[in-house]
Amino acid sequence: MSVSVILNVDSSAISEVSFDYDENQVGVTYHSNPEKSYVFACDNLQSVEDDIRTAESVGKLIAQLKNNKVLVPIQM
């Protein structure tokens, strides 16, 4: 399984972002609920990971990616 994780994200809202390249999924964990990870389908993981690593505001970028349907929620 090929997974990349960004811990200690520079964000007041988001604590961790993970990228599962085998399943084409992005996991987002918020500081407000560290026990739960929200999972999203994503067709272009590498581009999203690169954008998140260089974003000034990770929370704002995640919200924008969700609104633009780049990240699509997966019902678990």
C-alpha cells in the first residue's frame, strides 16, 4: 500500500492529511476531532499533495478543493 502522510500541518483547523495512492483517497483529520478522519475520493493525488504541501492556508485550500469537487466525500 502506498500512503503518504503530512503530520503537523501548518493549520489551525487541520492536524493531518493522508494520501492513499492505491485507493485514490485523501484523508483529512481536524484538530477539533482527532479521532475521526474524513475520507475523500481524488483523481489527481499528486497534484493535490503538492498543493497542500505549499499552501499558505491548508484549511482554505481543502475547503476550495471540496467546493470544486476535486475532493469528493466518501460515505463510510
